[in-house]
Amino acid sequence: MFFCSIFTNLETKIRLGIIKSPGPQASNMRIQFEIKESLSEIIDEILNCERWFTVIKEDILGRKLVLIRDQNFDSEASIEIYAREIDIKTAWSNYTYRLFVMGDSVWCEYNGAYRGLLEQKLLPTITPKEGLLDSDVLDSSLYGNEKRKLREYAEDNVKLKKFRRENFNENRSGVAPFDHPKRVYDEFIKEDFVVPASQKE
């Protein structure tokens, strides 16, 4: 399994300081993208979904504090609901999702590990309105405060992993689905950037 697109030299990016460090996993990022769901649809799912147990901890002065708990595992997420914004914080990883109204649209801002993007089970339905790969990564451990598209971030994140594996004696090699959040990997598959294992000879 491999990327078919041609990347600029990773070592050059590291030397020039475009990529921050070859050592730690490039995991943290903040990304924004428009979504299809309305806030009212998301709130309804949070309060009434059968996939989790819902506890309303507080409901005063335009702020509703809700806990949702997994019925099968010992995990939960805390959610603050406002008139024009919903803030979700996962319990174990402390990743955050901010769903907010901007103009006539609803947007999602995710702050957390790249590999965790839209991967949590305790999460209401969040559907990117356009291609996720063209979303803006506003800041990250790879590029600092320099804005990049998720497509470029994902490609360089994999290049950085391969660099680490080749230079720091890590066991795993190649590019695989576990290198990406599922929705990102699926979009690369659609664009033929990645060749599925079933198609390799």
C-alpha cells in the first residue's frame, strides 16, 4: 500500500524548518470544515441517541451541560450546548469539537490528534459538506501556525512516519489505513492516491 502522488523531499522540509521535528509523532492539529447537519439536529441526537446514556448535569442561563456515556465501555464525553454553539470534549483523549454557526452555515472545529479526527464513538453525526481533504488545518505540530490543506498535512504526516521508521528503527513500514483517520483514508482511496492492498499484485 503506497501513495502514488509525488512529494517534495522530507529531509529538505525538516532542514528548512517547514516540518517541526522528525522525532515525536506529528499528531496535534486544529482544523475547520463546514458540515451538513444543523445545530438542532445535532442537539436532538445528543439528547436522544440510543447509542449512549445521556445525563443533563446543568441547564441554566442559555447553557446546557450534558454527559453522554457509552453503555458498553467505561467512557464518556462532556458537552456544552449554547444557542449557536456546541462544545464536545472526549474523556480519555481530551480531543475537542466545537460546532458553531457562521452566517447561514454550521462549522466544525476539531482540536486534537490527526489520527483521532471523527473517530470517536461518543460523537454525534458530523458530516463534512465538501471534501474533507480540502479543509484548512489552521495550526499543527507539523507546520506551527502556518495554514495548510488537510491533503498536504496527511501526505507529510505519512512521509514523517516513514522517515521515523527508516531512521529511528521503528518496526512498522509502509502506508496503511491505520496511518489515517478512516474518513481521510476513504477520500484518498476515492482519488486514487492510495492503492488498496486487494489491488496490489
